[in-house]
Amino acid sequence: MANTILIGSQWGDEGKGKIIDVITTEHQWVVRYQGGNNAGHTVEIGDQKFVLHLLPSGMLREGCSCVIGNGVVIDPAALQKEIEEVEAQGIVTKGRLYVSDRAHMILPYHRLIDAYREGRATDKDKIGTTKRGIGPTYADKASRVGLRMGDMLDAAFPEMLAHRIQENNRILSSLGAPTVDEEECVDQILGLAKALSPYIADTVTLLNQADRRGESILFEGAQGVMLDIDYGTYPFVTSSNATAGGACTGSGIAPHRIERVIGVIKGYTTRVGEGPFPTELHDEAGEGLRKAGNEFGATTGRPRRCGWFDAVVARYAAMINGIDFWALTKLDVLDHQPVIKMCVAYEFEGRRYESVPASIRILEQCQPIYEEMPGWMSPTTEISRLEDMPIEARHYIARLEELTGVRAGIISVGPKRHSTFVIEDVYKPSL
Ligand code: GDP
Ligand code: IMO
Ligand code: MG
């Protein structure tokens, strides 16, 4: 089995959770390597629906071991809550979930700073974060003042934590923002430290040992390429590397141990939060996609902005991540569109853009250049072979492959496990 990175290729919510769940049968390990509980990965199994924020989606496959890697930022309260929730749904976590001792902790003051900044921002500056404290936690990591999960096991942890609370309270009160109750916070985190300590491990060694034994690892990306802090629509991004490179730094597995990269991509585009989105639809077609695709945030419940497929974004994602093949999702959402558009390039001030420009001032003024294709106007959710897909849908897939230079290896036509099929000559479980 091949060590595989699976990433989101647009602005998140491409259906990563669902595809991870389908392909975990081939992997012994699933690793989250960046982001935090800003993510919301939905997996539907039978009539049960799980929305995972921090736990790798592999938790839902018996026999699969899971790691929350060093590149993830962890809110201990959110992790404990999620563990309790899945345990209540019959999922065993002890002995199969390992949390990196190097992962940084999201603490209550990080959430307060995130909420304060978002609340104070003008319409122009607002990022539309999930207010989970992600940005301030990664900022503390880079500033070398963060606390890590392993610190919870240190005898000096209460003093370390108290010191950080005091400093952040000084910052918060100077801003006129609410502060943290020091005693209450220390007590709460110490209680969580006790509950979570059985999960804390040296996951870098653990994963490398597993790799050496020949066990196969699946890296579960969160967010998407266009939300990556380096390659996304900065500053309207998240604060980590959601691209494939993040899998190595966020887990401690060396680049040459990775054998393939799967890009999850929707047959159209969505975005939650602020920032440029060239193919966004503000009309009934956009509303239609939101309704048919049930496009509401899995973490915050916010309506997702919807638009046509953007091949410029997809080509850019393929280039940066070395995507071997697409897992193309939510094609069924287009079942009732009489005409489907696909953006092939952008235009701004008479210039044609084939790749995503770095400047968001240019990107927000770029006009999409569209190709139109007839829709298939028939249901696809029960289809399980490419040959049985309506001819218009096959043309759509073929054109998407041509425009992006990447073949589709997995096709998803519904939220459930069975609404998925593979293209045999592209998708090879073992290399
Ligand atoms: P993630 O963050 O990339 O894991 O995606 P989300 O879970 O946030 O959003 C994807 C949504 O689409 C979830 O509600 C999934 O159950 C659903 N979904 C996934 N694949 C398909 C598909 O092929 N068709 C339809 N209709 N829904 C899908
Ligand atoms: P999954 O893994 C979609 C967006 C937020 C906001 C920006 C920054 O489910 O695809 P943050 O809280 O990270 O500082 O917010 O990033 N965002 C996501 N959008 N899917 C996600 O995760 C997201 N995680 C963060 O809406 O625009
Ligand atoms: Mg999501």
C-alpha cells in the first residue's frame, strides 16, 4: 500500500472526510497534520452521520490507528469533547488514537484574541475565521511562546500556563477585550491534561516505526490549497500549510516516503468566509448549488458561497501539490443544471491569466472566462461505473481532466460510502 497524502484542492469542504473514509480500507494509519478544529469533515455511514473536527476520519474504521500530528493545533477542551462524542457513538479511542506531544495547544486566550480581531475588523479586513483561535495559536508557535501538548505532562506546567495567561491578559485588557480567569483556566486545563494524557505520545517515532514495518499511512489534509498560508488568497487564508508539503512537516515523515497525492475537488466551487472567489455566483444558479449541495459549514453552520468549477484554481492545486489524480466529488449536485459553466482562465485589464495571481487586488478584479456545456439533467447518485454515467457528465469529466492535466481516479456522486466509484486505469490502491 502506498503512503498517500489527500488534500483539499479548492477552498475546503471538498468532501475530504468522505473520501478518506472510503479509502481507509487500504491504510493502517490516518494522520491529521495541520489545522485544528476549524475543520469539519463529514462522514456518513449507514444512517449515522459524523462530523469530525480534530479526530482523523480513520477513527470510524475499526482497526485503523490514528494520529493527530505535531503540525495540528489542539484545543484540549474540543478534543476531549469530540472523544466523548464518538465514544458515545460506539467508537473506541484508547489504544488507537495518538496525539503528538509536539502539537501546540489552543488556549482560551487564543480564542478571545481571534474573536476580538474579527469583531473589531471592518468589512474590508474581516477574514471570517471560525473563531477557534487558530491564527493566534500558530502565531504563538512562530513567536516561540506556545505551549505544546507534551508540556501538560511536565510538573512545571501549571506555572508555565499561569505565566502565559498573565501575559495574554495584559494584551487583552490593553485592547479592551475580555480576559481569562486565571484560576478557572488553570484548573480546567489541568483537568483536561489528566483526561488526555493517555493519548499523548511521540507520534514522530511511532509513525516512522509503522512506516518501517511496511504499514501504510494516509495523510488527511484539512482546509484546501486556496486557504494555505503561503499559496492561498492571503490574507484571507488559514494559518497553516494545507498543501501537500504540510504533511511532512506536520507529521515527521520524510518526503521520499510519500508515494502518491490525491486532490479532492468538487465539480463546482465553494468558499466559507471572506476573500476573493472569481467564479462566485450571486444569482439563482448559486442558490441552486447551495440547496442541492447542502452547502452550509460543517463547523460554523454558515452558508457557503457557491460558484462554477474553476480550472485555474485546479491547475494551480495540481502544480503545487503534484496531484496524481482527482477524487472528483459532488457531481450529483449538478444533476439538475441545464447548462454548466467551467472557468478556463481569468481576464484582467486585457491580460489573460492561466494561473492564480499572488495579488488579491488583481484576483478580486479578475473576470472568469467561461466555457458552457450542456447539463445531463438526470440523477447520478445510484451510478457505480463511469460507463453508466450520462454522456454529458462524461464529457464534463473529460473536459475537466483536459483543462487541469490530471485524470480523475475516484468519482463521488453522493455523501454515502456506496456512492463512489473508481476509474480502474487511474486509481491503483497499491503501487
Ligand atoms: P470536508 O471538509 O472536505 O471533509 O467536507 P465537508 O464534510 O465539510 O463537506 C462536504 C459535504 O458534502 C458533506 O456534507 C458530505 O457528506 C457531502 N458529500 C461528500 N461527497 C459528496 C457527494 O459526492 N455528493 C453529495 N451530494 N454530497 C457529498
Ligand atoms: P475543512 O477541513 C472551509 C476558513 C474560514 C476562514 C479562513 C480562516 O472542513 O475543509 P480560521 O478559523 O482557520 O482562522 O479561518 O479559513 N476555513 C475553512 N473553510 N473548510 C475548512 O476546513 C476551513 N477551515 C477554515 O472560514 O475563511
Ligand atoms: Mg469541511
